[in-house]
Amino acid sequence: QAVWLALLQNYPLYIRSVPTENELKFHYTVHTSLDVVDEKISAMGKALVDQRELYLGLLYPTEDYKVYGYVTNSKVKFVMVVDSSNTALRDNEIRSMFRKLHNSYTDIMCNPFYNPGDRIHSRAFDTMVNSMMMQVC
Amino acid sequence: MSRSPGRKQENHKISRELFVLTYGALVAQLCKEYEKDEDVNACLDRMGYSIGIRLIDDFLARSAVKKCRSYSETADMIAQVAFKMYLGVTPSVSCNSVTGNEFSLILDKNPLVDFVEELPAERASLCYCNLLCGVIRGALEMVHLAAEVSFLQDRLKGDAVTEIGITFLRKSEDRRHRRN
């Protein structure tokens, strides 16, 4: 069972995958999903303030994967790709994972040595992502 | 000795995050302006000193403590009253020397480094909280206690604890206030 996670601001800030094969296919999937994310954001218009609307839900299912999206108020996009065969994962679990990610991302933003737009190199963030992904696989 | 009655007595609380972020921005800006860690540390110390010489009067007015009769009492006062009042934490105090003039404050929690995970690789000898050393040094000097204050250990540098060392020097005979 595989799961991939990316944080992007139109260019990648953080990418993690378990297991690490098939990276190219994952990158392709994430890039195409960005278009879907942008579509959803523009469809929502100016109402993008509610916590519920930050979660974009299932972006699109392919035959192999399910792609979920989330966008922060500062337009940073979180994209999670899981196997289609992973039926155990429920919508509210994905929501809470995105919320945890968002909280950890906020902590990173508060680091005075982190410049917005940099790649994310944080042990605390890695630990949190690892434990989250272990739960999914 | 208390604050004048005209001044409102309530505790103005501002957000902890704002304070921590402000301090972080200060350190980050200094890092941009100075290439060497020693220069940043020295600058933080000077700023702290400037705060300390002013803060001491606020502290004495608010805490209304009696004059300390020994270095040990002074160190306890700094840890248990001053740190508690201004940073909300209480470091533990230990005496480091037989002569009774060297003390350590061990900080279990340090609010200033809330969001800093570790120092950037190119800033390995930065004393992130050096402002605190300057504050203590400046405050002590205003009550005619000369001291050297520095970080002996720092969690941000990989040490087990964060430890501030205070070494009281011979009591300053000079009554004139010498500014840095």
C-alpha cells in the first residue's frame, strides 16, 4: 500500500513517499492535480475562509490512485495520493491528516530562519509525516 | 516602593506568539546584517544590556523585594522572581564554585525558542538567546553588582540542557553609572 504526499506553492516545498519507487508517476499525478486544485479554488471564489473549504476532497480518481487536495489561506497546496485499493481510509481521516499537516506547516512558518518558499527541512515535520504515513499504509 | 497610582494597574497581556516571533525576527535580521556569529552574539548582548539597565527598576518596583544579602540570594531572585515575572518560567539554580560567586540557571523550558527547531548549519555558534545574558548583566550592574553572564550550554546547539552561567565579579566600588 503506497501513499505519497506533496506540499507545493506551484513548486515543491516538500515531497515524501512511502515506498519510494514510482516517483516519476507520482510527480506526474501531483502536477496534473494542481490544475484541478486551481480549478476548485477559482470555483469557490472569495469564500475560501472556512476550515471546511480548505479541504478540497477527492480531486479525481484514476484507475490506480485517489488524489486528495487541501489548500491553506496562503495558497500553499497539500496533495496526497493513495492507492485506489486503500478503501479503509475514510474522508474524515484524510481531513484530520490535512489538519495536522497544516498545523505543523504553521509551526515551520514561525521559524525565524525559515524563508517562505524554501524547501522544508525539519526533523519535527518529517517525524510527524512519517508517523502519519505509517498509519495509512 | 510601588508604581504611581495614576498608572493603570491591570496586566496588559500581549500575545506570546507575537513576542516570540518578534524576537525571532530580530535575530534573523541580525544574522542578515552580520556575517560572523560572534558579532550577532555581541549585538544581542548589547541590546540586552540596554534593556536590563531599564528593566531593573520595573522589576524592583513590581516585586518590592528586599535587598539581597548574598550572591546566592541574588541568583535565586533572578531565577524564581524575575524569570517568572517576565518569561513565565522558573529556571533551577545551582552554585558552581566553592567561592560562592558562580551560579548556573538551568532552563527547562525557554519560550524564546518555541518555533526554532535547530540553528541553521552556517550559524553553529550563534547564541540565539544572548539577549537574556545582556539583560541580566545590565540589571545587575544597576544594583552595583558586576557580573559576567553567558550561555554555558544550549539545547539549540545539541546540549542536553540550556544553562546560563552568572559569575559575580568583585563588587563594583565605582558608584558612577558607567554605560557600555
